[in-house]
Amino acid sequence: MSTRKIVTNTFYYGVVPKLTMLLSIVILPLTTPFLTPFDYGVYGVMTSYTSLFISIAPLGLHVHLTNSFFEYPRNYNLVWGRVLMLMLLSSLCFGVLNMCILLFTLPMDVSLSKVLLCAIGAVPIFLLANGILAQHLFPLRETPKPLVFTNLLGSVTGMLVSFVMIYFLRLGYWGLAAANAVAAVFTFTVFLKFVWADIDIRPIWDRNRQRIKNMLKIALPLVPHAMGFVLLTSSARIVMSQYHISYDEIGLFSHGSTMGDYAVVITSALVTALVPQMQRAYRNSDFPTYRKLYFLCQAVALTTTFCICLWMPEIYSLLIRNENLAQSCGIASQLCFANVVFSFYVFMSTPVFIEKNTMQLLWLVFVPGALNFILCYALIPFYGYRVAIYSTIISYWSQLMIPFFVGYYKKNVKEWLGNLGFILLILVIILSDLLLANALMYMGIWLKVILTLLTALALFCFYRRYRLSELV
């Protein structure tokens, strides 16, 4: 893949989908005066439970998508059709279950409007199957446009509906919830053409029970793996709702967490664009290339997160026209560093998917996610909602320690990384980044500009010094 191709795909996977962020920059100053921490609290709890069931509903079957694409290049659509049918049935069941739980959790009296709100919250679960297939299909085919532009238009449509409901109709959390539902309906419908019609991937009812059992045997261990992501990102809000923490405080944490998540956008886009390179490098035992790809992704993650944290006060002053919501700036500046280890997770998990040793995935995310849940459950009653900031960061960063305690990853990571000592160095750099960025975030604008330029220069020198340009 040429440098131009990688840059182009990174642009499509990272910049184009986040054009909705540009729209939100325009919309946020208009909508935040009509939103409260309570609105974000209700929305945060809804999305946390919805995310939990979105992680369960695919039953881990997406593991068969990438592998079958490489193993059966001419007939992979048959495997994908069977997976699609199973996902459609599973998402229906878990969508209904999500509605029932929200009915007993949200802080409103039971009524027809509450049932409708819970149904809106479950729509992304009901309609997740097409999106999952598209997220795997188009990066593998190296044709990002159908995926990114469909998701972009879906997100824009959802945000416009949300804007109308919040700004003109003053519907608060109804408008926040509607955005996800409208986007899900739009993307599911459009992917009917791109996936079902154009590429001939349609639901296939598989009557071979043994084949289904074999598929599930490999796939089901991914469910706690996927749940681990939710436990990492959302367990704090779930625990808060069960402890009856004020929905205003849940809203501050939720808003700060959302703003902090923007820090991983560029890294995730780069990783997505490099998936074919990563697959080929590992499958060909080209570990030096695999290692350099990791260094490239981790360096980008560290520098972009540092700069975003540095400019967080200005980001908030520009976007958030609400004194109550602006209180979450400190939360966002710390939580943007939580998922800075995303690259390490991806490069540890890729060999597991290739080797279909899915039981090993439990260590990568479920254990850190369970750690976050346990810390939140134990400490929130005594120290309040802010303790969730530190439990989230600790839990994410614990992924770096896995190769030191789990034999499979010790052998695997040492094989492609070369020396486990790099992990300790990365941990020290991440901690220094966090402390330094939070200490400097309130300095003068021009000093921030100079520091940002120096950070970009350091990334460029690292890129040239370790000959990362040879990869592209």
C-alpha cells in the first residue's frame, strides 16, 4: 500500500466520519444552553446500557468475517450471510431486553412516553447487523467510500433531527437519544443496497446445527471481550445509576468522557487504515514491520492526546456555552488519556484473531473492564463519581501489564515487540504526558502554539529517525 493510499484511507476513516464533529462544533454552542447535566445523565445511562447489549448481541460472530475474507476469498459471502442471519435474530432478542431494563432504571414514572423513550434507545441494537458487516467489509476491500459516507450521512441526519428537537422543541434528552436512533435507521437502510444487493451478502438460514455450534464455539468467547469495552467505557455510569447518584453528576462525568474520547479519533483511523498491512505482516512473520507499525500508531496516539489535552480549556470555551456543563473540562482533560493504549490493544489482539485463539481475548479487555467495574462498585459510595475518572484510567492502562502476567501474551508480544522493556518505557511516557499536559493546559495561548509545534516536530523526527516512512 502506498503512502498516498494510507493517507487517503486514514482521511476517509478518520477525517470524513468526524465531519459530524465539525457539525457538532456549530451545533453545540446553540444546543448546550438548552441542555442540563440531568439531560446528559439520562442520555449517558441510556447509552451505557445500550452499549452493553450492543457488545453482546453480535455473539462474537464478527470474528468469522475477517478470517473468512482471507480464507475463502471467492465464497466468503456465504459465511457472511450465515453470520448476518444469526446477528439479526440475536439483536432482536437483546433489543427487547434492553428496553425492559431501561424501563426499570430511568428516573421517570412508568408511562407510554417512557416506553417510547426506551424503544428509541434500543433502536441501535435492533439494527446493528448491517453496520457490523459494513465495518469489516469495506476496509478489507480497501474501498472506504461506501462505509464512511453512509455513516457520515446517517450521523448528520441524526444530528439535524437532534438539533431540531433540542433547539426548537426544547426536548432535552429526547433529542440526544433520537440522534442515535435516526442514524441507525438510515445506515441500516442504505447498507441494504451496498451489502445485500451490490455484494450479494444476504441472510442465510443455516440448517447445519453442527456448523452453527462450531461457529459459536469460536465466537462466544468474544462476548466477554466485547463486554469488556463497555465495562471500561460505561460501567461507571451503570454503577452510578444503581447507587442512585445524582443524574446531574452522572451527566458531568458522561459529558467529560465523551469530550475526552475525541482524543482517540486519529489513532483509530490510522489503525483502521493499516489493518491490511498489519494482517499481511503478521501472517508473513514479518515482525520488524509489525513492530514499526505499532510504534507509528503509538507515537501518533501520544502526541495527539497531549495536544488535545493541552487545548481542552479552549475547546470547551469555544463549544460549551453552559456554565454547568463546563465543569466537566477537568474530567475530559484526564479521560482523554485513558484510551491512549488503544494501539497496544489492537496489535496484541490481531494475532489472537488470526490464530482463532479467542479465549485469550478475555485477558485483553474483559479483565481490565471487570477491574473498572469492581473499583467503581467499591469506591463510588465512599468517594463519589469523580473516583470513576481514576478507575477508568487505571483499568485502561492495565492492558500494558498483561504480557508480564499471561504466558501467551508474554511469548507473543516479545516475539513482535522484541523487548518487553519497551512497555515500561511507554507507560512512563504516557504518565508523564498526562501530568505535563494537565499542568500546562492553562498557560498562555502563544506558549501552547509553540509547544504544539514542537510536539508535531518531535513526531516527525521520530517518524524519520526510525524509518517508519519505509512502511508506507
